Amino acid sequence: MNATAKAMSEPVAEYAIRTSKLNLWYGTFQALFDVDLNICNGMITSLIGPSGCGKSTLLRSVNRINERLGYVRIEGNIDVMDKNIYDPDVELVQVRKQIGMVFQRPNPLPISIRDNILFGHRIHNKDNKSSKSDQNEIVESALKQVLLWDKVKDRLNQRGTELSLEEQQKLCIARLLPVKPSVLLMDEPCSALDPKGTAAVEELIWELRGEYTILIVTHNMAQARRASEECIFMLMGKVVEHQATEDLFVTPEQKETADYIEGRYG
Amino acid sequence: MFAESALNVRNKRVQNLFRILFLMMTVLLIIPVVIILATLIAKGGSIISIDFLFTDPTNGMTAGGIFPALLGTVWIVAVALLASVPLGVAAAIYLNEYAGDNWFTRIIQLAIINLAGVPSIVHALFGVGAFVIFFGFGTSILAASLTLAIMTLPVVIVSTRESLRAVPQAFREACWNMGATRWQTIRRVVLPNAVSGILTGVILEVSRTTGETAPIMFTGAAFFLPFLPQGVFDQTMALSLHLFVVATQVPGVPDNLPFGVALVLIAMVLLMNSISIAFRMYLRGKKKW
């Protein structure tokens, strides 16, 4: 009874991302085969699998970057917060706003740290110009969320591109937050970082869970194990197994999963 | 074990030979520049003075200064820039930031390359037909400048595209993935980072425009005028044509006069080139990624 009342007062989707019968072709090459996934809202889900298994392709179709290539064909649905983002009435700008993306190589813009954080906010709030103090608050809260505030608070006018790689990657995550996305996609966010930077960014991702649904592609199985709650193993464009991370690594159901996590191929 | 073998010696000798050969070719490049400048300074330097720059020619152009020609060149170049820069930059932005790779853009590319290959005298005749006669501008600064503008458009487009292309694609990706439109991306990220390159290209174009003679001699530049231009529909004198005139068309010109005119012309070009280089160095120093 209580649960029902709560659900009615704030209708939160149980699954942030649901794909059904998702097939994707690059030209004539089929990269995804009938992918059916339910990704839990507010959790960190990692995508693992050998190179070329389609994990990045899957990630990239969740905010429709793939279609920029022109020769990509997609069948099936991807529902984000219960709305198919491939419906014709969906505005691409809103998709990009709601679904943030973090890349392998940190790509801060060559403008100040402060302007980097405010960039998304400014493009999505053109009509109601926010006051200077509002902007300061936005910058402070975004940088605090990514555990960067104490390090950069005295040099907000420095260029984002002058930070260390680890700080750049944190900045790239921070700049997504002011527009309040519901999903964050991360494509091997730590692979350009040293071990210390990796640990720091992993810690940050872990801090963000609950508030955002995070889907993270990684080559690094240790990272998937440390920094995700659910884990999906893909192979040759198909989902082989989707389980709670601990279960997938300790008691994999499929033989392919077991072989992969034991390092027999990859 | 590590001693030099006969083969090593021979390879080294060949390597040195080629190094010296290429070095000599490079030095060869400098020689004409040095000779030109030295001759101009030696033969024309004596006539250069404030008076020479700022007074009218007298005695049937055999004495006096070059002020009307100097001013005319500034007029023609300025108006040509006003026409070619907006057009060229806009076209370059379209080609680099919006256009996909299809038959339409390929035709445009081809047109630009061909436009760059058209000889200046052909541009001149086109200018006469199009601007002087068809549009009815008469022989005027406007017609001359538009002719020059069309001639220099490929340079503006190509150099602008180069500087747009130098902005890393990752910046655009970053913007698009935050939901920025193409225009927002161009306006806020691409242009601010390309502007130094674009300006450099523009200044280089200016220096090219300054020395052109053929395209303006039928369309707007006059042999001699007793008055200064008052607007874009007036004819004007120009330095490059003035040089041609005093060097070949007027009898009894003292030797140092044409050399002086040439020196002023080349000094203008070099000055603008150095400004462009200094400017580029300044802006490059500021940008880091």
C-alpha cells in the first residue's frame, strides 16, 4: 500500500533504459543482434566484452550519436524513461540534454573551467538568463559533485584544457550535471588515465550512483567489478549475460562469460 | 664491434652530399628576395621621404609624390576586403561545418580550385563585363574592388577552411553531445579558436591584393587623376598601376622615382605580412590545448 502511494506521488521508472529487439547495422555489417536489456534506474551498469562485441555501439545508440555516421540503420526500440528515443516526435537536442556522454579521451572545451561547467546550462536556458550568483552556485555544486571544487575553486578562470587528464575527465563529467540529465553514458572513461586518476574517477562515479543512471563501457574487468552494481557481458553483438556484478563474476551462468572473465579470450 | 665500416663511410658521404644539395637550394630561394630588396633600397631609397608619400605627382608625373596612388590602393584594398571576407568566411564555414561530402560540395570545391587558377587578366576582363558594364558601376573603385574580391575569394576560403579544420573535432563532439546546435558550436567554440588563423589568412590576402595590377587597370584604376576619390563610384590612381606607368609609359622620369614607388609598394606588403605573422604568434601563444 505504502509502496503504491509512493509510486503514484512520484512516478519513477523502474528501468531507466529498456531496449527491445534492438538490431543495428553499419552498412551491411550487423553489429547488434536482438538486444533486450533493462537497465535499472539509478544504478551503475557496466558493459563488458571483448573488442568489437558491440558494447560501444550499444552505448552510442543510447544517445543517438551513431546516426551521425549516416550509414547506420537501427531497428527496434530504446526507451529512456519510458519513451522511445527513436520516435519521430523526439527532439535530438533534448535527447542529448537528458543523456550525457563521457568519452574515452577527456574533451574539455578550450574555455575557462567556469565556462565549461556553464556551457550546457547556457545553451539549454537561453531565455531565462540566470544571475551571476546563480551561476556561481551551479559551478560550485557541479564541481563539488565531481570532487574537484577544492582543487580548482581559486582558478575557475583557467582553461579547462590546462588541467591534468584526471581533472579534465572530472570536469567533463561535471559539465553534464547542471542540465540535470537522467542518464550518464561513459565510454571507457578511465582508459586515458593513470592508476591514480582511474581510482579517483571510479570513486567519483560511485558517488554519483543513485542520482543518475550510469552506463559504463569498460575493457577493464577489475573496474567493472569494483565500480558497478550490475554487469552485462556481450559477445559478437549479442547480450550473453546480465546479472548483479558480484553474481556475474562469482557465479556466471554462461560458459562464454566464465571463459571471458577468466581471461581465456578478450 | 662498433667501429665504422666502409659502407658506413660511403652512406655518410652520400647523406652529406644530399644535405648540402638541399641546403643550397634553400639558400637559392633567398637570393632573389635579397637582390630585389637591395636594388630597390639602393636605387629608390634616396627619394623616400614624408613629402614623397604625402604629396601629389607633378610635372606630368616626373616629379612630386605618390599620395593619390597610395590612398587609391588603400581604398581599393579596403573595399575588396569588405566584399571578399564576409563571403569567403561564410562559404568556408558552410563547407567545413555544415556540408556533407556529396556531389554538390564537390562541385563547389572544384569551382573554387578553378577560380584560383583563372589568370588575373581574365578576371580583369570579367570585371569589365560584369561590374563596369552589366551592373553599371562604370570604371570605379567598386568595380575594381569587386574584381579583386572575386579573384582573392579562393584564398580566403581555403585559408579559412584550414583554420577551421585545425580546431580539434573533439571540441565539436563535446558540444554536440551536450545538445548544442551546429551554430551554437560554431559561434561559441569553433570561431573563437579559428579566428587567429582566419585573420592571418585575411591579412595575407590583403598583401596579395595590394600588388595586383591587371584586374584593376581596366576596371577602376586610372593613369593619372588630378583629384582624390570621394567615394566608391569614383576612379582612382593605384600604386601598382602607377609603378607600371612611371616605369614604362612616361618619358623623362628620374631613375629613382619608379624604384621609390616599388619600394613603397613592397614595404606595404612586407609590413602587412609582418603584422600578420606577429599577430599569429601572439594569438598562438595564448591558445593551448
